[in-house]
Amino acid sequence: MSSESTEVWAGWYRDRRGAEAFTIAASGRQLRTAIRGVEYEGAAFAALEPVGDGGVLSSCVLEWDMPLPVHAADGVVQLATLSCLLTLGEPQPDGLLDRADLNLTLHYGGTAYESGVAGGDFGDALSRIGRQLPPGAQFGHQVTVDA
């Protein structure tokens, strides 16, 4: 039996056909979700690929919240909320998407700390938010997956 834990976050998937609720499960450095009957997995939010037959995840928006502990300088730990918005663009002839934009907003201590990155690099966006936190505050644990 593995000691590796799985975190699950709920959110919304939106595209031209409408919106539907979905969940993302993260176990170690692997993400997994199912959207409209197609399973996707990968090591990055912006690079989820279909498992088996299914279309590339594109031309859509994924939105979800994640709890994230923040340690203040005085040792107090508060559970903050990290709101994530990932916009995936249109597929290009080379198979890549024309864009993958990630916007993160950390709601902590009555303040919203924001970061947006092109390319969907989750670690970079989270680091940018970490640099905005009050002196001595830091994330309690890092999310183990990439963007």
C-alpha cells in the first residue's frame, strides 16, 4: 500500500458547448480528471492529455479552488484559498495550443494576491504570489504538480 496521498479539488469546465462540474485528483506529481466522458492525465495542469481515445483539451476554461496553508511570521497557520483559472486556447497545426494562460489568486488574511502567467507554469505563478506575501509568511506545503 502506498503512503502517497491524493488531493481532490472541485471546479468548473467551460467551453463553447456549456459548463459542467469536474474534479481534479492529484497524487504525487500526477494529475487526473474526466471531462465529458474523456479521462485526462498528466504532470501539469496545462498539459493534461487524453487517456486512450479522446480529443485534446483545448478551447476551454478550467476553474477550481485549492486549500493552501500559509504560515505567518508569528507561527500561526491559516488555511488560505487558492483560486485557479486556466484558459486553454485553440490547437495549432503542430498539435500545440496557441495559448495556455494561468491566473492564480490567493485569498489570505483578508487580501487577494494575484499572479498570471502565459504558458500555464503553476510553479512560477505560485512563486510570484509567495513573493507578495507579508514578511515572514510562507506556504505550508507546496503543491507537488507542475502547471
